[in-house]
Amino acid sequence: MRRILLAGICLAAVYGAAASAADLKFAPGSDAKFNWKSFDEFKAAHADLKGQALTIFGPWRGEDEALFRSVLAYFSEATGADVKYSSSENYEQQIVIDTQAGSPPNIAILPQPGLLADLAAKGMLTPLGDDYASWIKQNYGAGDSWVGYGTYKGKDGKDAFFAFPYKADVKSLVWYVPENFKEAGYKIPKTMEELHALSDQIVKDGGVPWCIGLGSGGATGWPATDWVEDIMLRLNTPQQYDDWTTNKLKFNDPAVVAAIEEFGKFAKNDKYVAGGVAAVASTDFRDSPKGLFSVPPKCYLHHQASFIPSFFPEGTKLGKDADFFYMPTYASHPELGKPVEGAGTLVAITKDSKTARAFVDFLKTPIAHEIWMAQSGFLTPFKGVNKDAYGNDTLRKEGELLISATTFRFDGSDLMPGKIGAGAFWTGMVNFVGGKTAQQSADEIQAAWDSIK
């Protein structure tokens, strides 16, 4: 099947029109919320690239592509380089084909650390160097975590820093309606223990605390994996989480079973979920937050990633009609700090050149982040940006979570083999909510993992 899929893809990426200085979204120096000094300094240092080519291949298409091009325009303005960006519907397969065919872009941007690690092991990536890793460690929230996601073994078998993180997403969020909280007198919980207490108080007051929906067609069950991953990071060390995603820590280990059971305290309690436990697996995840906005509310809390407002009622004003708080940690585990689960894209050099190196340097400037921040759909853990550049308060608060995080981890299921993370894990969580114990579900997922080894 993989060979058939690859055979149907063109053998080289077709690059779009060059980014143009005429496309500058914000006039340099026009708005104090942007760090124009960083732009001017970068421009002064890279004035010798006029007319030189830079090809970039990435995952962004449609609106995201337009937003990324708005950033590229500033790189072109600063350097005079001829920058061309391209993507593909099957970008993961395309970059493998292009690198193996000897026709790679200068820059590859990918959201999969595993794919980048494979390319690095085959000698397809150029090491960025320890200086870049040190810069990330010092300037990014949870810097060690991001360095880890950009560090792989090269063709020589030695670890090196290959991929610079740029653009992130956040999943560790609980959504609520501020007006509902105000009317009921509820306060934002600061610990997981307080979150349990709040859930109990809502039940005591005659309400239902949670809206949970696992339905997603052929992907039914995935929202439960986000729950378990968030809880894993709050009950276990980052190393245990990493070991879990590789099966060094078995899926039926007591540490994992305990996290699944903790999820069950929310999802398998008829008093805790709108529609009762029977509705959890059958409710589509896109419909599940609607109960927050019913009158009276059908629920008060909803755990979901930063994208979920797309499915809120039309006209919902974030920060006023709906808001979020950080999925809290356990007071009983202060040593685990403030972990955040999410995702991100990583920038690597697949064909070395002076312009490629300059582009990675450009990503170290606040302006390379702030231009996209001021529009939509962009978060960054870069401490050096002006947080006021965010397009709205919701994005700013999400960005602050990334900056203040002590640990950042990618979605665990995405790091697992596809048959587990996008298969047995989903099914196991549906079975768990449907009546099986956490141990039974974990045993079945581990059996599936053993079968592919």
C-alpha cells in the first residue's frame, strides 16, 4: 500500500511564486508592538544575499500558507533573497521522495520529529550545531524539551541538533463559560485536586460538570488519548512519558493504568458527564462543547485543544463568552512542574546554503514570530517576543502557557506506531469507557503493540 501511494505522487515539489517585499503585511516601524529593531539588525547582517535562491517545503496550505508567506516576505525584504515556498497534500511522503531523489529543498518544515529523525539517520539533514541548541535552551519555554525534539542521531550514529522549532500548538486546556462560573460562584481550580472538588460541587449543586465526546468517525476515541496523555504528564516524569511512547514503559504498566483510571474518574461517572457515560463514546467531539452554551448549561467544563473554538456557536467571543484555564497539576506531585502537551513544527536544512543558514537565523528574531502572532493560528514558546503582538487575548494566554511551561511534550499517540497511536489506543479508550477496566484495556493495547514487534 505504501509503494502504491508513493507511486502516485509527483517526483519533485513544485515551488510557488517567490515571496515579495511588496507583500509586507505591516510596514516596518509602523507599530510599536513589533520588534523592528530585530528586523533592522537582521537586515544589516544579511544584506549580501540579494538574488540568491531559497526553496522551502512545508506542511502549510490554504490560509496557513498565506500566513507563512506573510512572514517570508520580511525575510525577502531583509535579505533580497528569492524565496519560494511549496507544500503538498502528501508532504510527509513527498519530502522522503525529494531527498532520496537528490532534489531536496533548502529547508524542510515538518511536524513529525520521527520523520525528521529518519531523515537525519540517512544523512539527509544538515546539523545546525550546538550554538543553536543552546540558544533554544535559553530562549524557549521548556527549552530542554524543544532541544530534545530537534536532536537526532546522524548517519554517523552520533546525536546532533538538526531541527529548529517554529510555531506550536497547545492541548492542555479546559474550556468554560465565564458567565456560568460567575453565576454559580465557581473559581478556576489551581490543582487537579481542586478540579475534582469543583466537579463534585457542580454535581452537589444539581449540575453536570463535564461534556465529553469521543466520536470522530473512523478516528473515534482520539479525544480520550489527549486526556490520558495530559494525566500521564501530571502523574509521571517526562522520561516515563517518553518511555511510554516507545513502549520501553509498557502500556499495561501500573503507571499507565493509573492514568487511564484517573481519566475514568471523569468519563465513567454518570453524574459527571452530560448524557451519562453511555453518551461519551457516541457524542461527536465537534458537538461535545455545545453543552457549555445551553441555557441552563448542560455542562460547565470541556477538555480540548486550542482548535476547539472553531466548533463553538457562531458569534462566540473568546475571553468573554468562552475562556479556558490550564489543565492543572496535582498538588501531590509538585516535582513535576508545569507540563504542557501540544505539537509543533520543526525547521531543518535539507540542502545547505548560505540563505538556508540565514533563514534559520531569521527564526531567532522576534519579528519572525510576531508577524504571524499578530494575525491568527500561531503560538510560540520564544520568550523574546512581545506578547502584546498576539492578535487576541486567548492566543496571548495560550502563548504564555508555552513560555511558562517547565516541560513540553508532543501528543504521545502521534509518537507511537500508527497501529497503536492511531488504532489500538483509540479503540482501547472506547472499550474502557464502554465498560472494560483500565487494566483490561491497557493489556489489550499492549498485546497489539507486541504483535507488531
